[in-house]
Amino acid sequence: MRVLLSSNPYRDRGLRVALEARRILNNAGAETALCLPFAPRKGDRLDLPRQVKLGSMEEELKRADVLLCFGGDGTILHAARDATLHDVPILGVNMGSVGFMAELEASELHRLPQLATGDFTLDNRMMLDVTVQRDRDIIFHDICLNDVVVTKG
């Protein structure tokens, strides 16, 4: 089992929770890789461990069996789009305040060996395929999970 761990560095300072999850998964026999779910904002100074090698989300998803996403609902929604393009299931770990989209809390990492051994079931979710057209021209197209907001402008 190859697990891609993707942690929001604004929520998981120093990738502390992701690194603990990696340790648990590696001890359970899983192969792991780490990446960030999105490019950091320009000028931000992130607390990232120097010894940790971060891969590219796009490249790592090609070889992943599952994506373990650490963050709030926004991070999970963002990652859902990328994972869907590669047909990789997501397990969300809540690092936010509410966490409707997450299945685990950071305090439940002890359950991760089940993931490494394949002892889990998938809950399929519907994705939305969104196209915005003006006359016959497509001005926007994307896929998303949960909802779409259309505003004027």
C-alpha cells in the first residue's frame, strides 16, 4: 500500500501530525510519501522540517493507492479534485475547527494501521462537473466535490 500524505502547513505546523502518521504507517508496512496540498502563498515563511523531502502532488498521485489529507474542509475539498483526476481515494484528517469532510481527528492516528493493511471500505461521493459558458464559449470548466458558487463578475 502506497499512502500519499498531504498536510496543510498552515494547520499542521512543522508537519508534526503528518510525520507522526508517516511513522505509524511505515511501522505498519505501508510505503509513504509527503507533499503539500497546494503551493504556499508567496512570501509566507512556513515551519517545514529541513530533513523532510516533499514530493509533487501531481507526480505522487500517479503512484498512490490512497491520499491521506491533513487539514480543514477547504484543504480536503481542494485535494479531492486532484485525487479524482487520478482515481485515488481520500482519507481526511481534521486539523480545522469543524471538519465535516474528514473521517478522522488528529487524535485518532492510532487507527491508521487499518489503512496500511487494507482494512477499510470506500464511501463513494459524487463529484460535480462544472462548465460556465458565455454564448458558445466555455470560460470555465472544472470538477469539484460538495458545491459550486456562482457570482456575478
